Amino acid sequence: MVGGGPAGAWCAFMLARSGARVSLVHWGGYAPGGIELVSGRARRVIEQHCPDFFQGVAQGVEVHETISLWSTPEPVVLNAMFNPWGPGLAVERSLFDQALRDLAWTAGAEVLPDAKVVRIERSNDNWELSMRVGEDDSSRLHARFVVLATGRAATPFFDRPAAWESSKLVLMTSLPSQDDEPRHALYVESTSRGWWYALPARNGSSFAGFCLERPELKKRGGSLKEFFVEELCRTRLLSPLLPHDIGNLHISGRMADARPFDRATGENWISVGDAAYAPDPLSGMGIELAIESARLGARAVLEAVTPLAGSKSNDALAEYEAAMRGHAQEHRSTAANYYGRLENSPGE
């Protein structure tokens, strides 16, 4: 297992609890921070296997409603009580990922922290993984089957394409607490240059993100912070969250494109999570798709390694590949609808 994010950790957990021998190689160099949404469905799936998971280190803030301003004159409020899966949770990503890795470890998976896979090659019908551990040490790991969970950044393994320059970016920051209690709401708002979202944190602060096209960012006149604050001040829903003192705001960024790959499976390998298909952040389905693809991927791996009578190992991988293509098509169709509205909405 290469990658210790939600998809990699959950897939390792599912495989280990089924009796498979699993090594989870995790390198935190690209680990995202901030707050992320665990949908009601993903929350229930995790709690089915670990009922007290979100009562421990992965505690979050329940999101009771979504307040959006997207091509409508006034905000639209969607209450979580109408969601059959119940409310989602806004969780601190680093704590969530670590809790999932700990869960995989308790299920029997070997977790190798601070290890970066730098090369994967076939050797005597097995995979040989060359790793860099710490600053200078290196080691090798041999595996019959490899699960790639390296996120949306393309990797040169298995003849997959090299990294690409994303056309969409998300700028993020934590906005200091304005109230003693969290707001329990997800805010979504479109603007002439992109769209914004804000999620609550447990300490009453908010985590805000601004998704935009790379050329829009290049056209800015001042610093990154000045651009971010100026655009935030133009919003109706999120601008009240902006603190009076903006001196300590730290702006970070990462790729935000929906990221399809040519294939999600091959000879004795499979990819899960964003490494299989990275959804547009507007969908809020990143964690849910990571958990779902990990569940389906673990089942496909087990069936491929020990196929049932009358079936072939490639059948399970083909079914998984089709499932991932279905998810990708569904997300593309939905995103085209929303971004079509954004492009046709009047500028501010």
C-alpha cells in the first residue's frame, strides 16, 4: 500500500481485517492540512466498522446545514435533517488521516511512517518498491500486489503520465475564531472569479477556501494575501468571517482540478482514492469517494489474489475499473452543470 491518506489507510484496514498481509507505506511530505468534510454517508461507513471512531482523536463539528449563494439572488439553505445519511462532519484532516492509519494498524497492517516510495519495478513476478526512509536511509519492500494511494498528483509508476500543471487552484486559510461556538454550517458562494467555501472548526474558527483558475491568480496586482482578502471582502456569505486583524493569515494552495487517469488497474496493481479519480472539490465528495473506492478496491484485490471458482483474477479488476469510470462520469456531468451556471452568472 503506497500512500497513507484516507483511501490508502481505509483500504489497508479493510484488507488487514480480512486476513491479508499488508504493509502501508506513508510519507507525510504532501499531506494536506486544514479542515475537510466527511459526508454523512462516509461517516456512517466508518462508524459501521468502528462505532467510536469520531468520539476519539477524529472528533469534528457536525455540519447541520449548507448555505449556498450560487446563481440565486438570496442564499439557499439545505438542512442535513433531510439527508438520509445524517449530517456530515468537518474534521481536521491531519488528525483524521492519522486516526485511519491507527485503525489499519490495530487491524494488523504494518505501517511504515516517513517512508517515500521512489521507484516501483517488477522483479520475479513480484513488485519491488525502493523507498527512502528519513533523510538518508533507503530500503526495499517486495509485494505480490500494489495498491497506489498517492493522491491526485500523478506518479510515474505503471506507465502512468507524469505530473501536470493544474488549471484550477484552491487558496486556503484558517480564519481566527469570531465566536465561542462553531457555526455548524458549510458555506458555498460563487463569484465572478471562482467560488468560495468555508467549514467550521472545533475552536469556533473557520477554514476558508477560494477555488479559481490559474490565469485569474496570475492577473492579481498585489501579494497573494492582499488578493485573497480583497476577493473575500467581495463575498456576501463569507466576508463576515474575516477577522479585523489579518496580519497572521497564512495562505496556502494546492491543485483543485478534477483529475481522471487513463486507468485505475493493471497487472497486480490497483489505484484508490484521488489516484484513481480526483473529484472536483465543489462536489464535497473527496473523502466519501476515497472511502468508497478503498472499500471496492480492497474487495477487488482480495478477489484478484484468490479468485472464486469459475472466475478470473482480471474480472474483479475490470469491475473495479468500470466502477471508477462510472464515478468519474457522474462527477463530470454534475460539475459541467454547476460551472456552466458560474460562467453564465453576472459579474460582481
